[in-house]
Amino acid sequence: MFEVTSELNFEHLPCGTEANPASSVANPDWLNERVVFSADGFKLEAAITRLVQLAMRQTNQNVSAAARVLGVSRDYVRYRVQGEKDGS
């Protein structure tokens, strides 16, 4: 499985700069069902904000591309981004 060599090869690893890194993941179901919610609850709005921020970072702040990777409309992404700027 491993071979001894002086050369490092990272071709099989997903690249963090890909426009759509999820496309290189073997299992598209990213939800970890072993997660246990705390008694304090889960902040869904905060989770959505983090996902939108991540999509925007991975697409170099391209709203259309972020909307595509999230599977939502551009208007939705713009609404969420504007809400962050307004402090909502």
C-alpha cells in the first residue's frame, strides 16, 4: 500500500481551491448522523450563515457560483450575505 520514496505525491487528495470540492467527495451525504444536539439547542440560522460563508470563500466571493454549489438561488445567497452585512 505504501511505498518508500523521496517524492511526495498529493494528487489523490482533494484540493481546497477547487470551485466545487464536494464533487470530489465519494459520499455526497455530508451529514454526520452521529452528531448529538446539545440541550441548549441548535442554531439553524447560524449554521446556514456558516455554510453560505464557506461557499462564498470557496468560490472566491462569486454569488452565482456559491448559489450553484449550495443548490439555492442567487437571490437567496445575496439575501444571506446582505443580512450578514446589516448585522441581521
